[in-house]
Amino acid sequence: MGQGVLLSESADIDFMVHGVFSYSFFGHTVWITTTHVCVLIVMLVIIGFCFAANRAVKHASEVPGTFQNIVELIIEMLDNMIGGVMGKFSPKFRNYIGTIFIFILLSNISGLFGLRPPTADYGVTLPLGIMTFVLIHFNKFRYQKVKGVVAGLCDPWPFWAPINIIGDVAVPISLSLRLFANVLSGTVMLALVYGLLAKIAIIWPAVLHVYFDLFSGAIQTYVFCMLTMTYITDACTTDG
Amino acid sequence: MEFNTNFILGCSAIGAGLAVIAGIGPGVGQGIAAGHAAAAVGRNPGAKSDVTSTMLLGQAVAETTGLYGLLIAMLLLFVKPLV
């Protein structure tokens, strides 16, 4: 239906999620898609790096070698970033924020290596947003107690509560959509360049890769972690 | 039936084009942020790195509304919810 209307069906443009194989799960057909494969590859890379880093730190020397230096640099950078925003709450959330930072960063960059970035699938970014949402509200109840949460809901006036609830629910949606749409737009742009300009796309798309994959990916990772930290710190702070 | 489907697809394409007009807003907003950041660096060159990181964070957040427009366009073109 409508060939020629949509470029995706006529030209050789490909940026959708594809199914790799399907299996039956209690009568439902469940697909293993390219996103699963790419997430798996990113995870394997991270796990491999972790094993290497663990070995390097266990056999740490007084004068650090190259790899030990790199590991220390990464950890110090993450610690500084998290400590600068969260202050006294940073020791508790360092592991979580560091993990999602590295995962999102590698996912965004994986477009450089020919994978379809896993974060260009809403099924990956929505869980990240939901985790942030759960953390926010868990910590809100833990630090501000029920009284503080109710007081926060009825902030200016009691009848303002529905609007505050909508504002709370919008947080994970806007967080995940921002990451998803940014990475997806980069993926679509590059797919269009490679699909429509295939004859002249020789070396110059590298510039686009640097912008869309490296720059945009790093910025969005930073933004996601920054906003998560700000929201969590906000929830932890009891302000009378 | 044939006419209807094609008509809806054409209207979807027009709608997608209209939806990405949302890109005007973030463009203006990011430009204003960058202008003010440039002014701030001119006034206080020592704070360049702080100003730059704050500017990038704010711009990335301001970009969101434009991306929503893009998302609607993508949905209309590739998911075809109306057909």
C-alpha cells in the first residue's frame, strides 16, 4: 500500500527495529529483536571492561599503568560529577548513576560501530525513566515521610493536587522521550544519508557521526543523569 | 477504499511536515541561550567551562519540545496510526 509515498518502502533506507527470531511464550509470539542483540553486545562490552578493570585494580601498583590510569580517571570523573550535584546523598546513588551513565553512553555511541543504538528503541528508555520515577518516589516517602509527601502534593492549595500528580507522572515520560527522540533522530538522519545519498556518501558522513553519535549521545547521557540526580536530590531533601 | 487510503497517507505526510514546524521554537530558544552564554563568557572569561556546561544542559532540555514534534512526524510517517 502506498509504495512511493513512503521512502522506507522504495529506497534502501533502514532504521527500524527488526525481529531476529520469534518464539512462543505461553501462546504469545515473542520476538527477539535487533534491540535485544545490541543491548546484549553493549552489556558484554561493559562486563568485559569490568573484569579487566577489576583485575587491574586488584593488582594495582603504586605507579599506575595505562589501563589503571584510565579506570581511575573514569571513576574520578563520575564521582566528581555525582558529588557536585548530590552532595551528601552521593555515596548512596553513586553506583546506580554511574551504571546508567556508562550504559547509556555506550548505547548511544554504539551507532558508530554499526549497531542500531539500543536507546533508539522506546522499550529501552522507558524502563530507565521508570527506574528514575521509582527511585524518586521511594526516596520521597523515605526521607519526607507520608506527611511531607502529602504536603508536597497540596503545595499551593489542596485542590492543586491533580496537577501536581500529572507533573509527577510527566517526569519519567519526558525523560525517556527526550533520550529516545534524540538518539532516534540521529539514527534516522544517518540512515537517510546512507540510503538516499549512497553514491556520494563516502567520507564526509564521519562528520555527521561525530555530531549525532558522539556529541549528541554524550550530551543526552549527561542530561539524563543530571536530571535524574536533581530529581532524586530534590526528593531526598526535607524542606520543612 | 483505495482513494481513502492514499488520501490518508497524503494527509499524514502533510501533517508530518506541519509537525516538524515545532523545530522553530527550540531553535530560537537555543539561540537565545547560546547568545546569553556568549555574553556571560565575554564578561567573565574565567567561568567559561561552567557557563558552557550549564548552557549545554539547558539547551538539551529546551530541545525536548522540538523532539516531540519530530516524534509526531515519525509516528505519522512510519507507524501510520490513521490508516
